[in-house]
Amino acid sequence: KNKVIRGLYKLTFVDDPLRILRAVRFEKRYNFTIEPETLKLIQNAVDRRVLEKVSRHRLNQELKLIYNEPSPVSILKRFDELKLFPFLFPRVKTDQGTWRFLENIEATLDMVEKYNWRNKPDRELLYLGGLLLGLDSVERSAIIRKLNLSRDRASTVLTACREIPRIIQELNQAGLNPSAVVNCLEPLPVETILMAYALADHKTVKDHLKLYLSALQHMQPSLGGRDLKKLGLTPGPRYKKIIDNLKQAVVDGEVRTPQEELDYVLKYLEAERGREEF
């Protein structure tokens, strides 16, 4: 009724330090306020370093919950204000650029919420990437170990932090063919692409990334391996080369119908035979 969050007794945050994180999470979720006396209890508990008494496993489990809240960034900002980062994300230093990047990540996730995904983006990895981007690779790896991410999820974060500068540079060119955009982005985790969108300042880069996310990533030829087999081709690595070339033609709008795809493949095979004879 009063929109206030209050600790029930003086040692509430000493007895269970995770209540500090919960108090902040509920404050931001419900747009409540932690009342002054409770805020003092939190600050005293933080000064006593009570979070160091909590197992890293329990701390990580509590942290995971924030990424599905309506605004993880507001929670992370409050953690920072309360000087919790040394316990949660050691060595991470925040500034206006950090918060702008994280807010852009939040806005990007809202933008793509209704996109058609085979596998939805991992929200936790996006926000972690936003926090860790400014660190060197050794510091990133140290924090990732503390967070106990799986090998695949750790690789996603590290890949994003490493590849984003290259992506932005490559896509900052007007007039790129759609297939060039696909070739740049297709091998990468979607979290990397979304982080690049959140970080990019240039409209050209953003337009290329948005086109890939909204359309290009879903474009595939209708002709496949079975059709190649019907044409008398022996299954093998050659299939991939043919399909990859066909996909590039589809993405660039050079072929638009199943018949045009078949004609393209026949011409490709004819040119291939000509090269072999030469």
C-alpha cells in the first residue's frame, strides 16, 4: 500500500545477505522504495562484507533472476550505487558509457522481442557482455569463471567482446550486398549481433544489422540436398558448396522462384564442368 520495502529486523541482511539483492530486485520490479532505515542496514551489511559469506553458487543463482525482470539495467545501477559490484562482478568499472550501452541492450531486446527466433537470445549473456566489454580478456575470463558459465555460454560472451569491433568496421559501408552482410554475421551467436546493434553509432551499421535480424537470417533456398541427388550428384562436400552459392544468389535477389533456383544450379554445374575441361 505504501510502496515501501522494509527489513523485518536489524540483522536481516546479516542472517541472509542475499536479501540485499532481493530488496533491490523487488524495489525496481514494483517501483517501490527501500525505506531509509533499511537502506542503512544494507549499507552496514555491505561495509561488513557479508556477501563474501555467501557461496558463489547461491550468489550466481540469485543474480540469474535479475535478467528476466522488466528492467535489469535499473537493478544493476542500484547494485552499483550500493557498492555491490566488487562482490558480484569484481574489476568491473562503470561509467556513463557502460550504462548507455546496457540501456541500448535493453532497448534492443525490446525491439526484437516479437521476432521469429529458432533459439531466443540469452538475456543474461547480453547484459554480461555489456558489463565485460571494457575489460581485457584475462579479466573477462576471471569473472566468467566466478559466474560458473558453461563452456558454450562463456564462449558466447567472449566471442561477442572480441568480434564486435570487427563487425562494426565491416558493416560500416554503404551499398553492401545482402550476401556480404550474411557472410559477416551468420557464423556468429545472435547475442554478438544484438550487442553490436546496441553499441553501433552509425545508421549504416544499424541498418545492416537490423536487416539481418529481421529478414536475411531466415532466407534459405527451397532447393536442397535431395534435389541435388535427383540431378545425379553424388552426396558429399560438393553439396555444401553448391547450396552456399545458391543461398548467396537467393539473398541477393538474383533468384526468386524454385524454377529459377533449379536453373541457377544447372548453370552452376555447367560452368563447373567447363572449368574442369579447361
